[in-house]
Amino acid sequence: MHFRLRTLSLLLIVAFSACSSQKISRWVPFVGPKPERAGAVPNAAKTEKTNPFGPITGTVAYGLEMRVTLSPDEIKLPDTRSFEARIVLINRTKKAVTLLFNDSREYDFLLQDAGGKKLVQWTDDQPVTQTPAYVIVNPGERSEFVGTISTRDMVAGRSYTLQASMIGYAKLTTTINITPQK
């Protein structure tokens, strides 16, 4: 009796794995990798002492570190009509990381006032093509994305938030506080 049960079980496992283009873990729940815990960081990056990009200072997700910089560092109104925001993605893993996008929009910058009112959204002025796009960041390399943000609705002395994000990747989002000077 036990021999028949074992043989039948083995045949079913082989049949499911042979008939499916998916892995066996799709059909048999106790086989395969353990599910991720809530709040777990996938592909946690390790810091290296000899890394040319220095220590990790930004948000890390999918093995990529996301840093956001502004140029100029201090915004002085009314001399500055616009400033440059730059997203830098640094691959901190030993494998290439590929980001896939549904259209030509890969990244976005959103400038809001203290009340949450949208002042400027960078993608509003950018042309969109429906061609899928992708970005590959090789190990130990970086990729940069630049946008120019207008300061026309900003008032000196008030605080604003600039949200930089990779579209379609909610974990790759960073917020920076900005207070323009006179």
C-alpha cells in the first residue's frame, strides 16, 4: 500500500513539473523558496570599504541605492529661476539590475508646498511614447536621471518637498525638504 502511494505521489510531482513551464514550487506549496516577511528588504546590499561611491547614504531597494542631489545646493530667489534635480542609482550588488517601464516615463519629480499642493510635476512637460523602456545598471556602476524644476511658484522662506521617484517602483522614492532663501 505504501509503495503505491509513494509511486503515485512521485508520478504526480513529475507530471506537474513536466506539464508546466513554471517551477515546481508553483504547484507544490511546500517546495521552493520561503515567502518574504513583511517589511523585509529584497537583495540587501552590503557596504564595501573600497567602493568608489563611498558609504550608502540613500534609499536602498532592489539592490540599488537611490541618491537625489540638487544643483545649486542653495536656492536663492529671485536669482534662481530653475534648479536641476538629479537621481543617481548605484548598483550595490554583484548582479546586473534591470528596471522595466511601460512607456518612456522612467522617473519623475514632484514639487509640493507644505500643505501638499502640487506646484510642479516634471513629467507634465515631457513627451511620452508608448514604447516600453528599460534601464540596466551593472554591478559597481551607476545611472543618472536629470530633471529641471521651475521655481516660479516658490516663495523665499517657505518650506517645500521634492519627491523623486522611479515610475512603477514604489520602493525607489525619496523626499527632500527645500527652503529657498532670499
